[in-house]
Amino acid sequence: MSEKFYVTTPIYYVNDRPHIGHAYTTILADVLARFHRSVGNDTFFLTGTDEHGQKVQNAAEKRGVEPLQHCDETVIRFQELWQRLGITNDRFIRTTQAEHKRVVSEIMQELYDRGEIYKADYTGWYCVGCERFFTEKDLVDGKCPDCGRDVNAITESNYFFRMSKYQDWLIDHIKSNPDFILPAFRANETLGFLKKPLGDLCISRPKSRLSWGIELPFDKDYVCYVWFDALINYISGVGYHTDADNFARRWPASCHLIGKDILTTHSVYWPTMLKAMGLPMPKTIFAHGWWLTGNSKMSKSLGNVVNPMDMIDRAGVDAFRYFLLAEMSPGNDANFSEDAFIARYNSDLANDLGNLLSRVSKLTIRATGGVIPAPAELNADDAELADAVNAAIATMEESLKSYKLDQGINAAMNAVRAGNRYLEKCAPWTLAKQGDTARLHTVLHNAADALCRVAVLLAPVMPEKMSELLAVLGIADGQISGIAALKEFKSVAGATMRETAPLFPRIVVEETEQSAAPAAKPEKKQPKQEKKAAPETAETVGVVTIDQFFQTQLKTAKVLSAEKVEGADKLLKLQIEVGAETRQLVAGVAKFYTPEEITGKTIVIVANLKPAKIRGIESQGMLLAAKDGDTLKLVTTDGEIASGASVG
Ligand code: MSP
């Protein structure tokens, strides 16, 4: 039965230049939307820009233009990038649009009339960069707790939303809806935040200080706080107060995709606002981690921002989409490096997937002129390949529900690798020489069929390349649309394959390459991969570069609690604090430390290790310990230091 699916991205600050962090969320939303559309779900995908507030006002003043003109000129950067990346958003909302402004204004009036908004004096600490007020106790060393910059003390009359009255309700809602905030450790983070009394939310700014915003309908001297205005985009964008039918059709949202730094605004402000409006809650708020470069969050001031356009020029749109989704395990941070990008492109796409396609097409054209033959009797090798493909389909379906698309993509690539192993093992070239036509046809059919199914699975991730791949197999666009159709699809037998140029030309890196490298081209230059495989000398064996070292992200972590894992006498299950986050980690240290001994220690962990299941328990990282024979000692810090500090 068809379901509804409504997905949103954050609306991006119009001032910023889009970087791969913004691109990641938008591509993730796009892939989810494409998957849902492909199975016939009633899908809506909203993205847009956040255009009010201090930063925009300041930037416009600096340029000597009106704020709206500034927004009109800068919004194009996002719109062009989304077009280039093949983003299929159904609407692009701008908070300066008249309709959105009217909805925000009406909501404010309604809440004010019902006493949900009131006026009071307020002294707070304001961070211009984050556009947020903080109370004294929120500050860290007297600075902004989010960005670490200086804050200014401000006392003024303002309007407040009675957020505090919804605290108990919110705690209960989070606890009784395990899918409301994902991953689960982010729900714990929000519950941790809600242990302290929740204040009311200051939702106005006096025009004397900030004029670029939506005017309060009940007091012309004030404009609306930019977050209160921005969050409302999720309902104004689908017809709240303007198109009742559309709103009933779309709301509540299935998923708000966000980055971890805007968790509180989405998991505390937004639900309480909705509750006060009497609206149902979104099903899921999914917070992903950050893209880091060289172990730091990308930021203009550090000068480590990766421009998506450069990467697209280098390897194409689909390879870029693939890399971002395959590389990041969405709950955790991921590191971006050009080396990692090229290595994954060459190994997964050029080698594994591209080679499987070109081998199958060549062999089939040689054997039958291109028509994919029908299979004869099946054996254990065929079953093994079919199992890998079925596992990929099941994992992809599961990963769509849990928003961990990297797992589905990984399973699809496992099926591709199983396809290559299958060809090696069944050796169709030998079968052809031996004249064993029945077996040859079976092998060619099964390999082509596996490729076809993988291409359908990966189509939302790499729409253009997978449509090219299917065309090589003789499958028309839209012939098999989505996982449901894939399950019904009998076989590729009878389709006519055509010859193909490499689908993903290997990226070759010149020895003297500078950062501004040429686009991917299949030329015979000295490839970096081959350069790396040059004979190792005594000096280079086991040597890593500083860049390679920093791909491993080491951090301090505090052990909050520990318990033995039932049925595994070596394992302890730890809950650890890594900065603002709580993680779970499974470690083989039970023979050396009791849960009581390890609790409270500050240890060192590999923070960007792909999460793994150990004895069915998720482990998000690995701790460091030194081992000498029968002795094992944890690596700890020389004295007190905050958890989440980087080690290196
Ligand atoms: N305008 C607000 C959102 C309002 S939503 C009602 C905002 N904008 S932002 O442009 O600063 O950030 C938008 C999103 O980009 C956030 O989800 C943030 O987490 C994400 N990212 C910014 N830098 C990032 C990385 N380096 N990596 C991954 N995502 C990051 O906040």
C-alpha cells in the first residue's frame, strides 16, 4: 500500500557558501525521496534558505545593498548547486517569501492571543555569530557554548514563548517514541539537556538592534527571532494556513534531517512550538554527524572548506553523491580527504562495479551477440551470488528505515564483489572454450541479472550512471522502478546488451599533481595507486604520512558506566561521554578491568571507526590499550581533561 513520505533538510543560511556538509544532507534527503517515489509513496521533499537575522543584515550593510537584494544574489549559490547535484526537491522555500512571512505572523498572533507568548524583561548573553541568547549558566568559560566566540550582555524587554510548560510532556514524548530522535544516543543527549529546568524561549528582537526579520503582529517595535521564523518553514512550506488540503496530505513530516549542531533547536524548540500550536509531531528527527577535514569541522575561518563543485568537476556528480553517502555512517562524523575520495572511487566504482559491467558485456556479446541468455540448471555458486544480491536488497530496505544508507550501499557493493568472484570462479571464458554452452549461458545470465538488480538498488544514489548501466544491459529507463518492482522482476533474460566504454574511468593522479587537478580521464599516466604499490624500502615499510595518520580521529572519552556482556567473559559494554555526545562501546577488557574500575576513567578512543556489532551489540568506536603478554593497560590522559578533546 502506498504510504506518505515528507522529508526536509535544514534551511541553509543564505550567507554561507554551500560546502560538502550542506551537500551531504541535501543528497541524503534526495536519495530518500527518490527511493520513496520509486516505490510509489506520496513523497514531498522540502529544502530552502534561512534569510533573516543579524548575519544577513550585517553582510548586506557591508556590501551597501538592501538585505533582500543580498539574499536574492546569494541564494543562487544553493539553487545552482542543487541543480548540478541532481537534487529533486519539490519546493525550495525562502523565509523572505510573502507566504511564509504571513504564516509566521499569524502563528505569533494566535499564540499571543492564547497567552502562549508574553512580554518580560530579559538579561541574556547574545552570540552574534550563532544569533542565539544564552543564560549565564549556558556559557562555557564566559564564551558561546556553541562556537566559543565572545558574547555580549544585553538587557531588554522582549517577548517569550512559554516553552517551559511543555518540558514534562516533551520528556514523555521522547521516551515513548523511540523513533522520534535518531540515532538513539541523540535522544539521550536531548533527555540529558532536559534534566535541567527548561526556560521560556525569547522569540523577539527589538528593531533598534535588528530590523531584518518578520515584524511581530502585536508590537511593531520588534521582529521575530530567526530560529522561531526558520523552524516554521517545515509547515509553511506544505500549506499550513494557506492550503489546508495539502497540509493535511503532507504533515506530519516523516523525517527532519539535520546536523548534530542544531539538535536542540529541532528536538526542544520545534516540538514545543508544534505542541503549543496543537499540531502533531514529526515522526523522526535524524541528526547526522559532521564532515571534517584534517580532523576539524569545516569552517571558513579555518580555510578547510571543501567546495562540492571541485569534486564534481573531478569525478562527476554521481561519484560525488556515492562517496558522501557510502563514506559517512550517518550518526558519526566522517573525514573528507581527496585521497580517500579517489581511493574509494577507483576501488568501488572503477574497479568493482565498472569492471563487472565491462566483463559481462564483452563476454555476452562474444557468446551470443548480446542477447542475455536464459539460465539452465543452477548450482551452489549461483545460489551464493543470488544470496548476496538478496542480502543487498534486504539491507537496503532496512537502511532506508534506519536512515543508515551507508549500510545498504555497502551491501550492494558486496553483491558486486560477489559478482566478480563468481566470474573468477565459474570462468565463463573457459566454459566458452570447452563448448559448455548451457553453463556458460547460466553464468552470463546470473552475472547480468545481479548487475541489473544492484543498479536498480543504487539508482537513487547514482541516478544517471545507473540508468546508463541499465541501458548497457538493455533495460529501459523506468522498466524496473524501485525495490518493490525489483522483487517482482523475473529476470534479464532476453534483453540485448550493448558494448560500453568504462562507466567510471579510473582517476589517474599525476605525480606532480597540484590541488587543482584535471577532471577524471582514462589516460595512461602514472596512477597514484600504482605509485603507492612501488617496491617498499626499509625506510617506507609501515610508514604513514601525517595526512594518513590524521584520518584516524583519536579523542578523549569519559566512561560513564560499564557492564559485563552476558555470555562473553572478555567483553565490557561501556557508555562513554565524548564531548556533548554519549556513545556505546564494546571492549575486550573484562579480564583486566572490572566495570567499577573502568567507570570514571578518561580513556582514548578511535572516534571515527565505522560502528560495528560485537555479539549483536553496537559498538561506536574503539578504545586504546597497551598490551604486553598477559598485561593490558588502558591508554589514559596524564591528568584531567574534558571528554571529546582531540588526541594527536
Ligand atoms: N539556518 C539554520 C538551520 C535552520 S533549520 C530550520 C542553520 N543553517 S546552516 O547553514 O548553518 O547549517 C545547515 C546545516 O548544515 C546544519 O544541519 C549543519 O549541521 C550542517 N552543516 C554545517 N557544517 C557541516 C559539516 N561540516 N558537516 C556536516 N554538516 C554540517 O543552521
